[in-house]
Amino acid sequence: MLRKICHIGNSYGITIPKEILEKLHLTAGAQVDVNVDEKTNKIIIKPAIQKSIPSEMDEEFASQVKDFIERYKPALKALAEK
């Protein structure tokens, strides 16, 4: 299915057909994870996994951990591959 890349503010995007969104149970505002498969040179878009925070965990701490992981994701990925 061909799609055109469009300009959105300072970024770019594509539209996703309604049938695909329905199949994946996604709606407007849903979060997705976007990555590039370096070996095949493909863009991979998949629904983000929403993990619940254990009730005994402080939400602010969980947010800080999430920010840390996002900031250092390439380094953490490289370490995991060693």
C-alpha cells in the first residue's frame, strides 16, 4: 500500500489507513513505537506497549526511569548486544 510522506510542522508523517488501525485496535492519539531495521532498511511501526506502574512504585520515579531509558536507548541497546 503506497503512502505519501507529508510535512507536519517541523516533522514529517504518513497517514495510516483506517483498516490497519482497526486491525491493530488503535485510535487517534494512541502511542506507537517507530524504529528502523538497519539490516533491511525498513521503518517499523508497532503499537506501544503500555506497562502499568506497580502501585508501590512512585510515579515520579517511574517517569524519571522512562526518560532515562528513552534518552540513552542507543547506548543501552548497544550494551545489550554485547
